[in-house]
Amino acid sequence: MATIKKGDLVQVITGRKQDKGGDRGKQGTVLAVDREKNRVIVQGVNLVKKHTRVGQTEKGAPTGGIETVEAPIHVSNVALVDPSSKKPTRIGVRFETKTVNGVKKTVRVRVAKKSGKDI
């Protein structure tokens, strides 16, 4: 089971400090997860300039130019944010048995290590 999923609130725990132009300490939601490369794209973190070719739409409006987009960051450089304290935490797994339509199922539940609350 993956520890970080799309839509989670994470915090950058490594890198340069914010006062020196880095992203350490910034929080954002996960926009995408690449499991093969172990990378995540976090909203508002690791922003880069992307140059795209200038063109036109069907209506004649210009497109392209310089865009600012989020670049991927390694999954080990971010930590999930605890829902109660709003600070980074590690993640544990708890197994629960639920009964749905008379059938028992074992379900994994992600748990914050600091507070013990479900994520």
C-alpha cells in the first residue's frame, strides 16, 4: 500500500530553506504520483519555467511562451501532514474487518504515527 496518494496534504522536509529560495517547509496537495520513478508532483512546490512554442488557437489567440509549472520531487523528500497538528508525520497501517452485505473484508487504514488518527 502506498504511503502517499493523490490528494494528500504533504510537506517538503528536505532541500534549501524558504528564506534562501528553497521549498523546505512548504505544504501542498499531491497532484500526481509516479510509482515507477518514486516521484510526486506537489502543488506550489518545485516550480520551474517551461518554454513552449508560440502558436495560435483556432480563434487566433496566441498560445505558448514561458509557463511556470510544478516539477516532480522524490517521494522521500516529502512527509504526510498530520490532520490534527498540521505537522509532518510518519504513516502506519492498521487492519480492520468490515462487514459489507454480509461479507467480511479486511481493510487497510492509514494512521498518523504522531496522533494515532486515521488519514
